[in-house]
Amino acid sequence: MLVEIGNMSDQLNHNQPRVRYEITRIKPYTLKELAGLYDVDTRTLRKWLDPFKKRIGVKRGRIYTAVQVERILNFIGPIKDIINE
């Protein structure tokens, strides 16, 4: 699957080119797991996700679904561990 990946600054400036990464597997994650993959605190990740909250959707319990994780990757950028699998 090809996914277009940008970062938060790309969302604000639509003139910048987007980068494509091939991701073979996206799985559900909790906020804490995602924060660990991005190597940031959960509060930091939550602040990054706030502008995209409506477009990401409501978590299923404590877990972001695979579709939501894909959206997160599109909004705030790639997680190197997923891309290198």
C-alpha cells in the first residue's frame, strides 16, 4: 500500500511536495504505544493530534484502529519502525 506522508508543517503549507512511503502493515495502537514509537510523551502526541481530532475519529476504547493509525501517519508523519518492517 502506498501512503502519502507529510508532517504538520505540510498541512499548513499546501505548496510543499508530499513524500510517499510504502507501508506493508499498519496495526491498531494505544496512545501510549504510538507515543513510544514516535519517542515522545503521550501529552506531546496528544497536542500533535489535537488539530486533526475530528478527521482521525473516536478511538475504540483505548485503541486507535488501523485506519486511524494510517490517518495519524498521514497527518503527523511516518514512524520509522513501521516503515522499516
